[in-house]
Amino acid sequence: MAKIYPFRGVRYSPEVVGDLSLVVTQPYDRIGPGEEEEYRRRSPYNIVRVIGGKVPPEDEAEYARRGETFRRWLSEGVLVQDPEPGLYAYYQEFHWEGKAYTRKGLVALLDLQESPVKAHEKTLKGPKEDRLKLLRATEANFGHIFMLYHDPSRRASGKLDEAAGRPPDMEAQDDFGNRHMLWRITDESTIRAAQEALEGLPVFIADGHHRFETAVAFMRECFSKGWRPIPPESFTSRMVTLVNTAEPGLVIRPIHRVLHSIPGLEPDRLLKALEGDFHLEALSSAEEAQRRLEAGLGAEHVFVLVLPGERFYSVSLKDEGKIPELVPGEQSLAWKSLDVSILHKAILERLLGIDEERLSAGTNVSYTPYREKVIEAVARGEGQVGILLNPTRVEEVLQVAAQGERMPQKSTDFYPKLLTGLVAMKMEIGK
């Protein structure tokens, strides 16, 4: 179960850096070369100068330079460590599909040795090697690991509203116009209530699988060197943001597909091949397609095909009992019953020959959370067929993770992302 600690966070000095919106970034894996260049242009103190982006540097010495930058900013007062340990309430106000949301998070240190964690995504060697080199050079946590827990009683998350009753200590706007607010919490009764609430609950990774596995790898490496953790901020803990799934504001966006570069793909032949196991229904417009998806969310397995000529067809599974046959393998029924699993195995692989290897390589499928972009890609001839999906539901993520399984590629898109740069954790290590 989750064991959390308050910590002395490292935060920017607004008096030095000015507008915090100019120094914070999206998570590193959302920062391509173009985004990295833009972040660097915004401010000489932008956190991208420490964390880098998703493309590892060609020069290995760059990691050491990033560590030197971090330590220089600390010595110059660009970054300041809070004087006493605290937790942090992290609220995000945003819009999606015309609706306003507030997502409430609790930033804390998670004990890596005494907190079993459930994951739902596969990880790759390259990003973990990159993040480990940065961790060695900086001995600090910058990006958040986004974690979920379920507590209908709101024992921890309910306390956050009390802290958020005053102006935020840190506030920034991200690249998409979303508002991010951070409050420092030092009240001992509030901290104790949060710790007691989380002690009896399992936690699940929503975003940040590579960073979590890197933190565990670094901890083992430190122990192997005979280094000693000096709590609370050390290599045996990782900075995380915990979100209660019983609170409103937790949004998972759909990840739609665009099929391209598939030799011999004829949309009408694909429709014919689907008729055996799926109901097909012609839809009159993109608006009707969206209504059809919304009507099936959580009730049935349904997709919408976007075909050239502005044609839309709903594709819904006829017989739930055939899922084990259509989605073969050793995974649990919860995994096989995901819309994404059915799409990948029963349609893309079985009918079009797009297996996991081709999915991973991006040979024939591209992804976007925006249905308009799918429709435009097909209309312009950049995509042969578009596939609109419903978002994966939170309860499905938890069910699959609880089984110890990893979800298929591109199953979830938690929105918005947690900003890097609002608060960091600097480790104390006895060497």
C-alpha cells in the first residue's frame, strides 16, 4: 500500500524568473526538437535546459552540463528549496469537448521500498537509459509521476480544498491554455490525514512509467555502491502526484487511429470482411458518428470507420462471448475486453495483417486525440481509413493494472499533462 512523505520542494523564485508560464514545460516525452527550441527561446531559466526532451543528446557530456545548470540555479537563487517538508496540492483547470474540469492532485514523495505500485504500460529501453543518465547527473526529480488511487471517502483529496482556499503559491498556464496551480501544505494534521488515507490503498501509474522504473533502477544502483539515503528527500523515494479517481475532473481522451500506407487496402472490402463478427451501420455525419460512440461508451464495443468521400460507419461487436476467440492469448478477459484490444487483434491484425511489431514501428498507423484531424487526414488522402474510438475508462485501467498486465499500445491519454517545473525534489545522499 502507498507510503507517502512530505518533502522540501525545490521551486522557482518568481522574483528572479518572472512569469512561471515561461519556465515550465510539458513532460519530457512530449518535447520534440521543435518544442525544446521554443522552450529555450522563452527563458534562459526554462526547465527544459535541465530535463531535455524525448530525443537523447548526441553528446554524453550534455547530461553533466544539465546537472551543473541545476546546481548553479540553486546557488544563484533561481531555484529555492522550501525550508521545511510539506505536501503540495496541485489543481489543473481545463476544458475538453466544451466542458470545464478541475483535476485535483496531491504531490508527495512515494516510498519506493514499501509502496507496491501497479503499472499498465509497457516501457522501452531507450527512454529509461536517457532518464537514468539525467538522474545520475542531477540527483533530483523534476517530472511528476501521475498516479491514481480510489477513495470514495475523500479522506486525503477532501483536505486539499482547504489548502486551495487561498491564492496559489505557484501558478502557470500551459501551451494549451490550461491553468495549473500549486499550494504548499505544512499543516501537520492535514499531512497526517493524507498519509493515513493512502496507507491502506493501492496506487496505479497513469503516466510516467519510464520515470518510475528509472527511479527504482537508480535506487538499486545507489545501494549497490554502498550509498546511504538521507530521508526524506533521497533515492529511496520518488516525487509523485496522486489523483483520487473518486473525484471529478479525471479525463482520459480517446486515441483515434489513421490507417495509411497499406498496400491493396480497399475500404469497401474491409466493410465486407467485418460483417461476420460486427454490426455495421451507415452514419450521416461526423456529429452522428460522435453521438453513436457516446451512446456505446461502457455499454458495448463500438468503433466508427471514417472512409473516403466523407462516409462514416459504426462497427459494433455482435457477440461478447466471442471475445476470447477474436482476441487470442493468455491475457485476462479484462484485457481482451478493452476496445483497443479488440480493434488491434480482431480487426487490424486479423483482417489487415498489422501486428504488434508493425504497430510499434508506426508503419501503418498514426494517432491523434482529435477526431477532426482523423476526418481531415482521410479527406486529404493522407489516410486510407480513419478509426474513431471511445476513451478507455478509468475503471478499465485499474482492472487491467490490478491483474499485473500492461495495456495495448496507445490505450490511454490522460489530459492535461502534469507540468514539469512547478516543484522538484533534490536528493540528499550519503556517499
